[in-house]
Amino acid sequence: MSDTAIKVEGLGKQYIIGHKKQGDLRYALGDKIKGLFKPDASEKEIFWALKDINFEIKHGEAVGIIGRNGAGKSTLLKILSRITEPSTGRFTINGRVSSLLEVGTGFHMELTGRENIYLNGTILGMKRAEIRQKFDEIVDFSGVEKFLDTPVKHYSSGMKVRLAFSVAAHLEPEILIVDEVLAVGDAEFQKKCLGKMDQVSKNEGRTVIFVSHNLAAVSQLCNKGILLRQGNLILENEVNAVIHEYISYNRMKSNTGELINLDLRKGDGRFKVNGIRFLDNKSNPIKIGRTGSKLIFEVNFNREINPSKGSFRIDFAIDNEQDQRIAWFSSDAVNAKLESPFENLKLKIPKFPFGSGTYYLTFYITVNGQLVDYIHQGYAFTVEEGDFFGTGKTIPKSQTFIYTDHLVEI
């Protein structure tokens, strides 16, 4: 038997995307008129989610696939799980595959939990007696025994994930594929799942492919890493070398003043972000901010329209290096007085509460409830540790990355 579990050669996946302008009577009438002369007035765009991917995974390896949102990770797993077909290239798999991708994947919603366990085992080619031997172990691990004879359509998302992972991990596949779906479960169950995947890989010699934004979990579980960026394979190497490349690239892209991830931009573009400046408390441009200091993001816009008072709304989100959403700011929440016309707007954070690291700002702009501009993680910036408390002392980064003013008194 070959020691290769998965071999991918020249793999590519293409999607055809349709675009329609919305939110304006002018565009709506234009689409109607165009529709009289041709059946589809939307514009077509070819999007390559994956481009010329090549790698090989040996039996018994635990491989972490990392990359920012939109890098192509989930598309790759869907191809390897035979949920979707590649547009170019080919792949070979030696061994029985069990996948946990999206919540509910592999379940028949009308069947009970008990029936779905047997259904999944049968799909994997197991005999009923083999499934029965594993049944109690599956149920015990999932913790859903009280609802075993309830149709899965009545399960919560967390319950579906618990049962789905338990089924996937215990029915003895040679290759286990797990996507970020585990984030739906609670912290205790996630830790339990990581322990099980570690056991499956190291003790039982099975192959594990794991996609996660939790870099600490990837480092702990995997011995090999694959880095994807905008559909391209950037690096295949020892897992910590891949994680280092991922973080280093993200930091290099920060504080340049340039917008990034523009290929993921959405909205009709009538009012959109043109650029951004990172400023200190005196409105001077800076390259690196400090924890505890006042930080200002000055956003410059291009606009085709002047929104009426009260119709314009902008939301900002901050994500950390692990792609976790850690803060949300909204002009609507603070009743910002946004009088039109304007071409610059400032988001002011009086006392930045997060520790050192690279962070990403997402922009979401609507006019009269219609999306006009959205850039997921469109700007990167770096923050150094600062004197948040004004005492010259800090809290160890291993304990927290969020600082909060507090008092300790008697």
C-alpha cells in the first residue's frame, strides 16, 4: 500500500459570479430595460477560488491548513470530500474519508440521531455490527443521549456539531477532515475534540486535515502546515514555519495606509472607502499604535451620491491575528451626526484596550439600508504594548489581550 494518503496535482476551482447593482431607482430601471433585450442583465465575472494547487499528504500526518477568509481553505476541503468537483487538475485519495465541514453536513434532517449514526457508518462502508460496536462510544462522546431518538432537524447547532464530530471521529476513517465548524461548540467540547483528533493521528496513525483560525490549536495538533492566500498555495512546510510565515506577512501588510483584500469587496460602490490614515491623539500620522493610547482612523471616501441626513451608516469591526472578531463600532449605536456632504470621517477610540499584535479593520457602509461598500479586513494595523494603567505595569499577555480600567480597594 502506498504511504501517500492524498495527492493533489494542478487543482483549480472556478466560479461564475453574477453582479447586479442595487439600491437606486436609476439602476433598477436600467436592469428592467436591459431585461427586455436579453434574459440576464447581471454582469458575469470569473472567480478562481483555487489556482494550480499541488501537495502530498502521507498516511498518519496531521496537516493544518491556514489562511485568511477567502483564501480557498473551505473550497479545498469540499473538493477533497467530493462535495464539489475541481475545474482543473486532479486529486487521488487512498483511504476511507470522513468529513466535518458545515453544521449538519452528512445528516438527514428528518432522521433521528440514532438513525443518522447508522446511516453515516453505512456510507463509510461499515457493517451494522461494526457500527453497533462503536455506538455507545459515539453517543457518550457527543453527550446527546437524551435526544438520540429525536429528528436531527430539532437539534441546536451545537448539538449537531457534537454528534457530527463524534460520528466522524469514531467510525474509524483512514482520513479525517475537519473545518472551522468546531467553533460552534463550547470551549470544553472544542478541547475534547482536539484531544480526540490528537489521539486519532498520533496513537491510531490516521491522517487528519484540520482548518482553523486558532493558530495555537493548529500548532498543538499538527506536524505539517499548508498556507493558502487568495487561492494560491504559498507554503507547505513544518507547521510552525507555516504559522510564522502567515503572521509575518500579515504584519508586513499593516500600517501601509493601503487598503487590502479588495478582491473581496462588495457593494454597489456609490459611496466607498478610498483610503485610511492611522493617527495618534494629536492627529499626527503614526505607523504603530500603543495599548491604552487614543487611536484615530481617518477614512477618506469616493462618492457618487450625497446621502440625506440619517440615511448613512458606517460600521467598523476589529479582528485579531487569529481572525477572531473582538470589537464592533457603529455610527448608528452612538447616534453620530453625519451631515452630507463629507469626504472624510474619523473613528476615534479614546483608550485602545487590546494588547500588542496586528489587527484588521472591516468596513461596512449602507445608505438607506442598501449595501454600498464592504471590505472584509480591509486595513491592517499594528499595536505595541503600552502603559494602559498609567502605572508602568502590565498584565502578562499569556493571561489576557484585553485591558480594562479597574480599582482594587478596601
